Amino acid sequence: MPDSRVVPVPSEKIGKAYAPVVYAVGREKVREYVAAVGESNPLYFDVEAARAAGYADVLAPPMFVVVYSGGPFLTALFDPELEIDFAHLVHGAQEFRWEQPVVAGDEISTTLLVKDISERAGLRFDSFETTSVNQRGETTCVGTWSTITRGEE
């Protein structure tokens, strides 16, 4: 029977922070995203409706966060220093805490931090945190990204 205890992996990699990645939120990118996911809320594609609701431009739907914070996450996954075996990687979980709305015209800067690396039952668990802020320094979203890496079979 495999050991089910969580074993922290002593690592200088925990706490590693990556340089911010800046993403300029474009109106057409928001519109393309909402079309792809089938959104029908006019705040996401109609400038006049968004402005009437008090936004400066079209509003990005909450899950647009993966567009501007996914890049930093992928950078970590392919960082040779972390030694993640991408061929055996599976998605663990994602969790987001939204704080400020994002609209077309915003410049979102996202940083990523390695939160934890542990092993249990022959599996490696990696946890990352992204923090995205707009050009005014306001946090727009904090994300937790977790992966599981299966061992060699």
C-alpha cells in the first residue's frame, strides 16, 4: 500500500517568484473570448451598455482571468529549475478570488509565486499563486493553481 502521508519536499524552489507579465486587455480580445464561451451579457461586448453601467469600456467576464494569468502559470510549468515532468502532469485544481473588475483598456500585471511542493503516494503536488493588478495598482484577481504529477509507470 502506498504511503498516503504528505511529505513536504525540502526545496529552495518554494517561494520562488517570477517577474510580472503585463497583458493589455483589448476590446476585441474580450469580444472574441465571450463569443468563444457563448456569453450573451451585453456588458461583455457592447461598449455603450458597459458605459451605461458605469464601466469605462467592455467588461471582461470573470474567467477571462485565465487569458492574462495563464501565461505566468505556463512559465512556471516549463521552468527547468522546478523539474516538473510535463508528460505526466494532470490538472489538480484552480481557485480564484476576484477583487476588481477588468475592462478593455486595462493593463494587467500578473506575478506568480511557487507556494508549495509536496509528495504523497508517489505523486508530486505543486501549488502556485498568481496575483494580478491593474495599472492603478488595484488587485483584480488572486488565483491558486494546483497540479499533480504522476510518477513513472
